[in-house]
Amino acid sequence: MNNYREWTKEEAKRTFLFDRWGSGYFDVNANGHLCVHPEKENSIGIDINEVIEEMKEQKIASPAVIRFQDVLRSRVIDLNETFSNAIAEANYSGKYIGVYPIKVNQMREVVEEILEAGKPYNMGLEAGSKAELMCVLAYNRNPEALTILNGYKDNEYLRLALLGRKVGRKVLVVIEKMTELERLLELSEKYKVRPLIGLRTKLSIKCAGKWADSGGERAKFGLTTTELIQAVEILEKRNFMDCTKLLHFHLGSQITDIRNVKDAISEGARVYSKLVKMGVPLEYMDVGGGLGVDYDGTHSTNESSINYGNKEYASDVVWGIKQICEDENVPCPNIVSESGRAITAHHSCVITKVIGSIKTAQTDFETTKAEGEHNLVKQMRDVVSELKKENFNEVYNDAIKIKDDSISAFNLGVINLVEKAKIETLYWQATQKIDEMVDQLEFPSDDLSNLQDSLTSQYLCNFSVFQSAADSWAIGQLLPIMPIKRLNEKPNVWCSIADITCDSDGKIDHFINLEEEAKNIPLHELNPDEDYYVGIFLTGAYQDVMGDMHNLFGRLNEVHVYKDGDEGDFYIEEVIPGGKIRDVLSTMQYSPEFLSYRVKRIIDKEIADGNIRPREGVKWVDFYDQCLEEYTYLKT
Ligand SMILES: *Cc1c(COP(=O)(O)O)cnc(C)c1O
């Protein structure tokens, strides 16, 4: 327990890489606490531990989502300014107009903040479904901003788009399929509204990464070259050519390699130029989403990383389009991008308390020789007692063999539980010592490096992976995870994270690392008299909204934090209570009132039968009702 060692900030950085994945928004202060710097380096950070303390004071239970609204603003401004700068540098004749695809995080407060911060830039919104469009129609009130509509569309979806046109919004219907075009033109004629039309093209380039299938010829969305030409013919014939303003493509999310962006821009800009030459009056080229986030901090083409930054992305988009348009001698379009992940990922994190550890390596069982004990126990004791630097490999192999034998022996009824426990204890005691010896080796064999994994603990955290880190479970996405404080103290417990669902998949056992994905991270020894919180970071994109209610663990409590001056002060502007047990039961079609009534009837019967005293029965009924109002997570 007492191997406390002071740790420098540099060591903390090397271990948790927050200077690499944090894009300047995260740092450790003199107290060893993790801080958020909404203005990047040149401000005093908001101490996350202080936010947690404030939450405790306000009786807001963890696990919780903390949103740093200022970080969200900063991301919006940063993207827009970066594009403006790239446009100025390239002396580009078009403008940049961003739209935020709300599927990435539809939370009202997120959308409002983005619109507010994006107002000077006429930032708009993108919808991909009817429900999203209904939201966007009400929220995108700036007549200069764009509303881009993707996804498959039925007639109601198209008619809602026409409603947007009717009230003077720049609503662009992006045609994903030829049948949509037919129906859009019909409805436009019927309701006598001139639509704004976009055409989505399938590019032949396909990029690496987890979302590769969004691009390429077999992509789900978009028109093939033949269909593009047919669409133009139809638009011409039906007199809608003047409405056709935008060319759209989307390669997929989290493009890891900037070369894919460059290639897509070249291909897309060619398509744009050729269409313009065919007489289509395009004004916008929409390069879709895909601007990635460096989750693992490696600045590489790893699936959870990117080998470029916002600046390089913007500059490659702008220069790439300019070059092709000059070559083709057509005017440069206004550039639209639909970056969602890069805007929202950084602003929110999940805070969860470690509520215990699950240790495989039990070492404190009494192993002294007993009268008549089985020979296997003696063998293990003898082997282990011979352990020294010169023979640890041999001892390790022998110990594994005896442990395996003991399992067979136990299953055959030859050894008893106490003997089995002794053998295991001796085994773990030895492996721990071997582990220390292995640590000093420069090139341990694979066998021996696996040993470290077998010795690690699982830290049990009060949250659900399925609700709060869905992509970590579903697609093996890496998210940075680290403690909130004690970062001036060397963490020396290697562990993975287990959640509180009853699902063995409910764990996180892949972590960011500069070399190769790690199965464990170092966390601190738990102090009995101190709460220990772990943060899961960069959860603002997709994770925040995609989670499910596995085991009926519901949505998390949320606090929205704003900075207050430049001294690290902050205030919690809004608290959104997470799901109560009553809420999650209701979504599964149970009536909480009926459940309560049923349980009361059951208790009443026991009272009538004389098994429970009436006074006690009332208390049990009250207790059940009270629990319906509780948070779904553990009360700790
Ligand atoms: C999902 C999606 C986006 C958002 O992509 P990010 O990689 O999160 O920026 C943009 N456009 C379309 C068409 C999408 O489907």
C-alpha cells in the first residue's frame, strides 16, 4: 500500500497523453488535478474535481455527464476561423459555411450552443431523418444559414423541407436516390414552392477506417455517375435546373488519413466542375463530415486517431477545390462541411466513481502445511520456494502445470476447496514475484508479458458501457480514460475497467497507448477514506446520445458548466436529471403505478396471512414507491 511516489506532470502526460488527445483543452494543475481549459493554454483551467465537489453539494449523483459548454463554443469558433484563414491564405473566391449534423449529438443544449457560437459565421444545421428535420426547422432560424437534408426521404420529409422554403429558409434537399428526385419535383409543383436541390454523388474513393463503407461505389447513399447525368436531364426537362445549387459527398466518419481527404476533394471537385460545365448552376460544394478526432493521441492513421489537424484539413479542402476549379476554368464554389464529431467530441466527459476492485490474484490465504494435505499442495510449495532470478522462467512453467493439474484433481474430487485455495494462493504469490523480476528484463518473452495481464485487477466503476461508451463496446473505439486527481502521485495498480451491468461485455479493456493498444491502464490504489473518480473523455460525439438501457441503466445526470472569469472559477448553469427507475420502466411499457399497486397487493396478502405486521408492511410499501423515484445507478 505504501509505495506512494511523487509524480511529475511530465510523467502524468506520458502515461495519460492528455496533452496529445486533449487538443489543448486539458492540463494538470499544481494539486495534481485534471483541469479543463476552454481557452486552451492561456487561461487558468476549471478543476474537474471542484466541479465534482460542487455536484456533491448540489446532491447531483454520479455517474454524470459534465458538459463544458465553453469548449463546445471554442470548437465551433475554431473550425470556422480555421476555414476563414485557409480561404484568405488561398485567396479563394468562395465562402465557407458550416452545418452541424445533429445526429452526432441532438441534445437541445448542444444544438443551441453551436447555433449561438456559430451565429457570426451563419452556421447551419444538417438533418438525416424526419424527426431531426422537425427539430432543425424550428431551431435554424437564421435565413442566411443553410439547412442540409440528407438520409432517405418519404413524402412527408420532402413536404417538411418545402415548408422550410415557404418560410424563407435555405433548405437544401440532398437527393440520395433517383426516386426522391421524382417525388420532390412532384411535390414542389403541387405546393408551388421552388425547392433548393442538392445532388449527392458516390465517389469511387474509399477511405480507411471504421466507417469505410460510407464511401466507395457500394455506398448506401448517393447517385452513381449515370444517375447524376440522368438527374441533370430530369431537372432540365422539368424546369428545375435553376434550383440545383449543391453537390454533396460524404466519405464516412473519422477519416484517419489526410490523403483520403485530398483524393476525395480532387474527385469531388472534378464532378462539380463537370456538372457546372453541363449547365448546372451549382453554388455550393458540400464535403460532408469525416473530420476526425485524435482519440488515442498518436497522431497516426490508427482507427481511433488522425494524422492531421483542423488546419491541415481546411487548407487541403480549400486548396484542393481551388486547384481543380482553376484547372477546369469554372468559378470556385462556396464550401460547406458537415463536421459533427470534430465539433462535439471534446466538450463532454463521463465521470464515474470506482466502487471496488475485482482481483484475480488472491495472495493472502494461509498456506502453511497441514496434516495429510494432498501432494499437489506440497509440490506447489516446493516449486515456489525455489524461485530465484536464475530460474524464474522454469518455476513459472512448473507452477502453471501444477495449477492446471490441481484443477483436474479438484474436478475429479481428489483435492478439497482449502487445498485448491492454497495452491492458487502459492501460485499468485509466486507470479507476483516473477512479475517484478520480469519488469527488470529488457526483452521478456510473450509468455511472461501475458503474466502481467493475468495479475491485473479490474476496477469496478458505477456506470454502464452500453449507455455511456457505446462505441467502445460496439466497434472497439478507443476513448481516453484517466483519473481526475492524484496525478502528482504515481499510479501503480494496473487494471481494466468493469461496469455494473450483468453483462461480461460490460467492460473496457482497450486503452490508448503510444505504441500499441493497451489492455490495462495504471490507476491509483484506492484509499478507503477518499472517493476515486475516473473520467471517460471525448464522449461528446455519438457516445452521448447513442447509448442504450441495457439492464435498465438509464440516462446519466448531466451538468452544464460555464467558466466564470479567467481564474478557473465556474458555475453549473443547468442540471438535467438522469433517468429514474420509474422512467426506464415506463419506456419498457410498465406502468410504475401498476407495479406499485401489485407489490402493495402482495404485501397486503402477507399482512392478511399474518406473516408481516401491518405497521411494517406500510414501511415496505413506502420503500418500494420511494425506489421508483431513484436514479438507476448505484447509490455510493
Ligand atoms: C454522420 C454524417 C456526418 C457527420 O460526420 P462526422 O464525421 O461526425 O463529422 C456528416 N454528413 C453526413 C451525411 C453524415 O451521415
